[in-house]
Amino acid sequence: MNIVDVISLINQMQSDGVIERYAIGGAVGATFHLEFLSDTP
């Protein structure tokens, strides 16, 4: 599965009401937070 497929799937899930917009933004924010924590000793 490539990034285009993933974005398409997320858009479909949002259209179907499975997830809401804030869930997507929160997941992106969490990723940045976790990347920072993985770099600390």
C-alpha cells in the first residue's frame, strides 16, 4: 500500500463517519511527539 492508497482510505473512512477530522490531526501530532521522544537518550 502506498501513500496515495492510505490517503484515499483515510478520506473514505472520514466520509463513512468511521473517523473524524480531529482524529487525523491528532495522529499526525502524536507522530511528531513520538519521533522526538525516540531521539532522546
